[in-house]
Amino acid sequence: MLLNILINRLRVIRFSSGKVTKKKKLAFLSEMANLGYLIDNPEAYNDSVLDNYKSIISTLKKMKGGNVKYVPLFTGFPNDVPDEDSYFVKRIIGILGNCIGLFDEGTKLDNGLIVPDWLFDLKEFGADPITQFQDEDLFKKGIKNQSKRKKDAHTEWVHLKLVEAEEAEKCAIKYLQNILYSKSSIKESLKEDVEELLSIFGVRNINVSKVVFKEIRTYLTKYFWDKKDYESVRKFIGTSTDLLRLFAALTESDVSLFSKIKFPKFNRGQRKFVLSCIDAMPNSVVEDMNTYKGLWLKVGRGLHPGEYIVKYARAFNTFEALRNKKIVTYNSKVESAIESKDIDSLLKLLVKKPGVFARKLHHVLEVADKRSTIVLNRFKSIANRVELKNLLVMESYFETIEESDYRTIINKNGRIRVTPNTKNRVRENVIKKLLGILSEAISKKISLEKELWKDKNIWIDDVLANYTIPLQQRKASDGLISIGRGSRMPLDDSKVLRLFVYWKEKDRRTDLDLSLIKYNEDMEYNGHVSYTNLASVGIVHSGDITSALYGAAEFIDINLQTLKKKNKNTRYIASQIYVYCGDTFANIDCHAGWMIRDKVTKSYKSFDIKTVQNKFDLNGTSRYAIPVIVDLKENEIIFIDLYVGNVEGNRYNRVEGACDDISIISREMVKMNKTRPNMHSLAHYNAIGRSGNIVEDKEHADITIGVSDCDYNVGEIDKILEELI
């Protein structure tokens, strides 16, 4: 596990002392290059690197999706993809012929169907051409066919570094600290890393006071709970909601409390501990618990507070009040003050909870239009108590809210919802004053909370304006490239962009479909490619496989130059992956990604690991994913990584049913680097707030912030969330 973490997360390979055998060194570096990995410091190599050679290769292959076999339906892809209409007619003949027993001769497949030679040449297919189900014999022949093909000359390099064991350990500890000290949500997939690193290094290197994000504190709370170190658990329990998050973690439920959670069965000692925590909380605990009243009433039945009425009287009375009294909560007081437009009472309430004030500020300014100066002054007085990430989000929100007809909301499960936006709620001059307050608060907060960079020269890459700050990472896909949603990556339009998806079903037949929609400048539908339309100008599909017993794959090639020349009305290409039937993404083994290809004839491998630019796991509970959008005009890939709804009906089971909806979503996503906080702004705020000196020449900088090969890189999300936020 440590080896996997070092390679997969930190891009380092650990070594110890050893001799150097020239032949082994050349063989190792050559194998790395064959997989698309470049060792930045080959001079550090010694033969100890080979001690874990098999594990290293296994990890590196999985990172790029090369740990599985890819067999498309059409073995001649992309050259020999059949005409959709004639192929469909042949399939109908095949189905009818088998149903009424017309075929006496032909190849009998695993599913019992007979395929006559005059109907289909099975050498042209990696699965049953009639049902498009996988067949073991055809799958094996497809693997053999792929193994004989040539490799592309192009390589998408991923950089690795050889690091001595002691330094590797320091890197791992720093990585653990970055995760635990993060000021925002982290990927759920990192939980396994945290637990493994804690088991290796313990908590001796962790400063508990720096663990500030609630959900991360919950992970540590559970860690101590499992060790029965209840005194350490108590350090992390400040509110009743902290306890709920602990219960969720103990039962592997949703620690964000966004979804329903389960509750553990407690022994007598554990029940007493929980009641003692509640007993020690302030009187406001009743109000806090009322937020999750239904959950707490269920918990109360398991805790039996009546048995401990003498020792934990306050805890008992808390549950009694929750059951029997009508509790006037803080939130209800705030809503009542807003409804009655009692601005004085409202502001007295809001200054007590800066986070709530920040979330409701737009509405408050709308309600208190004539007293906006007072509202702004009150907010200014508490702005430095608002979390930095929230201030950054507020700044980008108020900078752009009047420019869009829609508002885009991404929830904790990585699902997107687009709603109409009501403009002109607040006067322009009020927003201008507020932006000044926010900018000042951000700079001041950084200067007070971050280590100063006084007398340091700071270089900031201008291209960072294309990358969003990766704030919502909880349900982000775990992949080779980790960047914020809406970020724009450069795309070489002289190459062919090959999209791919792979999945392997578990308990029931599962059919995923890779599709794309073309849009013009105004996001108006301009055509599509899917299993119902296998080709368009400059675009071709590898065929629809409808089962994945052995692991199925689909590809789409986008010839960027051809598309630009012959289909000039197309600007955007939105890719989609649908669950046509079967399990959701989260319940099966599935991933997707894209390759950058020079060679795309049938003589070359359909999947070439060293051409993979990004591979990411699909983990959403929805049945419809939007991985990326291609901007042909700007030559950029826009990283989307979102899931749309939990659609069970057939409206979304093919691309034609989603064109209008994707148009609205895509229209908002392509400008997300403008409507969300971006990395350039964050870097600039850190440089100024920490008293650094911004320079234009990277070589003269003490600290560099950029896309790659810098002190802070956009892909180092854990480091960004801990050290810059």
C-alpha cells in the first residue's frame, strides 16, 4: 500500500542502497518509457528499485488503465466501421433467423445463437455481432488481435522521481498532513490512503489543532474510536453533529450527512461515553440536535438516556426537550427576521454565525436594499471569521452573478443542477462595495493565517486562470490527472483525440454507452455520435457492446483537424457515458479517459497505454456522467467530471434524449473557470497577502506556482487545499 501511495499520489519510486547494473538500469528505464513514464533523475537509479518491480509495474499500469484488456466490437475500428443501416438490417436477420431456426450452419456462440458465415465474418467482431453480448472465444481472439498490432509513436509522459527511503517516508508523512490539514473536502478515495498511512506512522506527526475541516476530523475521530482511545475522541467532539458524523463513519455511511446514515450498536461503556459528551455540551445543544431531529430521536432510543438520568441529567433533559418541546431554533429566528424585514434583529443574529451570514448575504442585501450600507459594514466586521474558501467562492459569485441566465449548483455527491438566475436583486454599486470588502478580507485572512513570504520572489503562471480551485473534491473521480471541475487543459489539434470507457459487470448484465454531442458556438445541437449513429464527419465510434462479462470497452475517435475543416459550425463536443441498463458506476469496476494519438488505423493498438493523457475511475451513483467537453475553437479539454440525476427512465438512456439538458449544463460548464474561483486568483492573493514580491521571470523566483514543475502545481490538490487555502 505504501508503495502504491508513493507512486500513485506522489509520483515517486522509493529505493535504498544497492549496486548499479547497467543492463538492468537500461531495461528498467526502457520499460518505464514503454508505459509512458519518464524518470526525471535516472542518475539516482540502483538495483534496489527492482526489489518491488512487479508491484511497481502493476501500479503504473493501473494508473493509466493498462491493467485490463480492451477489445472493441469492431476489430477494424476506426477504418472498417460498418454502415449503421446495413448493419442493423443484418442484426435483425440474425435475430429472426435464430428465433425461427433458419440457420443450420454457422458458428455457435456462448449465448446459443448461430452466426452464419454469409451473414457476418466473425473475424471483424470482438463480441457477438447480433446481440452485441460478449463471447469468450471472440474476446480471446480480440485480445490476440490487439497484441499483434503496432504501438503509436506518440507518448503522453508522466514524470516520476526516484527517492531514497528516508526521503520517501518524509514525503508520505507530508502527504498525510496535507490531507488531514486540508481546508476543504477531499476525495473519498483518499480515505484508504489516510488509514494506511496512520497505521504505518501513527498520529505522532499530526497536529490535532490543524485538523479543522469537519469531515476530516471525523476520520480521525473514528481512528481513535476504533483504538478505544475515547479521551482522544473527546478532543474532536465539540457539537452534536460531530457525534452524528462519527456514527456515520463507524457504519460506513455518508459523513457529510447528505444521505441517510446508519447507527452503530453501542455497548454500555460506549453509550455512557456518548451521553457524557452530550452532557458536557452547552445549552444550545438542543437547538443543534433539532437540525437532525429525526436522526437524534432514533439515536436516543439506542442510547437509553433514562438509565443514566442521575449521572447524565443534562443529556437526559436534552432528549426530553427534543421529544416534547417546540424548539425555536437559530435558523427559524433568522428566517422569521428576514420574512418580517426586521433588519436590526436579523443582523444581531447573523454576526453570531459568520458562515450563515456569508451564505445568506445576497438575500439579506436584497431584503435590506435601503440599509445596504449597514449590512455591508456588519459583514465587514466579521468577514475575517468566514472560511477563506467561502470568501473566494463569494467573490467569484458576486463578480459574475449578473452575467448569466442560470445558476449552477454542484452538490456533495458530484451531481449538477442548473436553475434559472434572477438578476438585478442587488444594486450594482452595492455589489461593487461588497467585492472590495471581500478582496480586503481575503488578503487580510491570508496574511494573518499563513506563513509570510516576506522578501521572497513569487512567480505565477498566467495559464492558471484556466484552472479552477479544486474545492469540491468529495465525489471527484480518482484519476491520473486531478484538477478542479471546469478547468481547461491545452489540446494539440494536430492529433486525434480518442475517448475510451471500460467496465466489467458484477452480479447482473450492465451496458454502458459512450456517446458525444456536437454543439455550435451558441450551444445549439449540431449532431451526435452514439450507438445509434456510429460515425460523423471526423468522428467514429468503435461499436456498442451490451454486456461486460469479460470486461468491455468502447472508443470514439475525434479527428480534430478534419472536424474543424469540414464541420466549421461545431465548436463544442460534449462527451457522455450512460448506464443503459444494470448497475450504476459506483457498483461496478469502470473507468474512462482519453488518449492523444498520432496513429489511429486498424494496424495500431486500440488502447495504447503510453498515449493515455488521463484515466479516471467512474464512481457516481447516477446513471449518466459527463466527463469532459472539448472546445475546438480554443483547442482545450474542459474537465467536467459530473453526474446528472439518478435517472431510471429511458429519457437519458441514449444521447438523443439528453441534448437539450446537456446544452444548458454545458453552456454553464464551459465558463466555469470564470464563474468559480480560479488558481491564478488564489496564487495572486497568497503572494500579496503573504508579503511576497511577484516576478515575471520564473528563473528568478524563490517560490513558483504553476501547472507543472513548480513548488505548487495545479494537480497537487492536497497541498493546495492545505497550504494555499
